[in-house]
Amino acid sequence: MLSPLATGIYAGIGAVAALGLAAGGCAYAAMWPGSQLFGRTLIAPRRPGELALTFDDGPNAAWTPRLLDILAGYDVRATFFLVGSHAQAEPELVRRIVAAGHLIGNHSWSHPNLALTSARRVREELTRTNQTLEEIAGAPVRYFRPPYGARRPVVLRVARELGMTPVLWNAMTSDWKEPSVERIIARLTSKIDRLERRGRAANIVLHDGSHREMAADRGPSMAAAGRLIERYKATHRFVTLDAWS
């Protein structure tokens, strides 16, 4: 029989372990793109052969026009998750994205970590961005991607109350800080091909802008987008996210 002291020690260890597991579970639910613990999100269906190119953190006056030219050259449509403050600064560029047949989505107003943001600010970030994008584009915004993929139940609830489908991803690499096009391509193609073997479509994330620095170099990401299209266009179908919902 354990002494009262030993019993207390083991009980304390058990409580700490339980707290650790709970914290780990919350972190997984809040940040892991595949987690559905806090609510359903759109990732990708069981449609091998379909690829959705999505671009975050724009519009960016230096890089988004180049990206639009690349996509037009291949006759490919993509989904752009726009930061509201950037869109407000570049309304003509938003209109150009829409006029080219691409889909736009809400990526918050200022790109905060919404898992750590008050419920009031969550609503303000999403509502202000929606209002701005809808005023510029003249159409409702139906898709929302949380910055960093960070969410909690209130984030997903507010998005749905505003008429948006929350979206995550299943194919991303650190293209925003990776100078090597070859490494970006290698990591993404590995993920895309693995998803294909598992019978899944690929929801691919690249970045045409930056929430921190408007002058950030997005050349590698733009080159990677073109290379991905060249690699898969003959054998795969490129879609915008509304094809999956």
C-alpha cells in the first residue's frame, strides 16, 4: 500500500500529465490543418487528379500581377485569400483578380493569430474584411482561411455566421521564407503525389504577399506556381475551391 505522501505525488503527476495532454490536444485542434476537433473545415475531397492552387497574404502590388500573368498564360484559375487591409490599399488589383475568373476569400483584416484573439476582435477582423471585399468585388465572399490556420470554435462559428466556409489545406511548405524554387517544388510535389496515392485531391498553399513586409520577395513562390502547373496540367484538373463545396 502506498503512503499518503506517495499517493499524493502520483496524483499530482497524473494531474500534470492530464493537463499536458489537454494542452497538446488544444494545440492540435487549434493549429494542425487536418484537425476537425473544433469544427468542420474544407480541406480536399476524395477526388484524386484535382488540384486547387490557393494563394495567401495578398494582394501585393509587386507580385500579384506577375502571378495573374502566369495563371493566365496557362489558363488556370486559382483561389486568393486576401488580407483585408491589403485589399483596401489595392482595390483595382482585387478587381483584376476577380475579372480574371479567380475566386477570392477572406484572410482576416490584419492577419492575427485568431486562436489567441478575443471573440469581439475575431468578428471585427472577419466582418471588416468581408465588407471591404464585397464592396470592391460586388459579390459575396464565401470562403475564409484563418491566418496560420489558427482557429478555435468561435472563429469557425463567426465565419459561418457571416456565410463563409472555413478552409484549411493539405499541401504547403514554407515558401514564404524559402529562397530555393527547387526545394519548394520538391516538397509540394511529394505531398501532392502522396495525396494522389491516398485518393485525395490537393489543396495547395503558396503566398503572393506578406502580412509583415509588402516588399517581401515572392519570386520563388511565383516560379513554383508556374512549375507546378507545367508538371501537372496535362494529367490533372486545376479547380477553384467552389468546385468542392
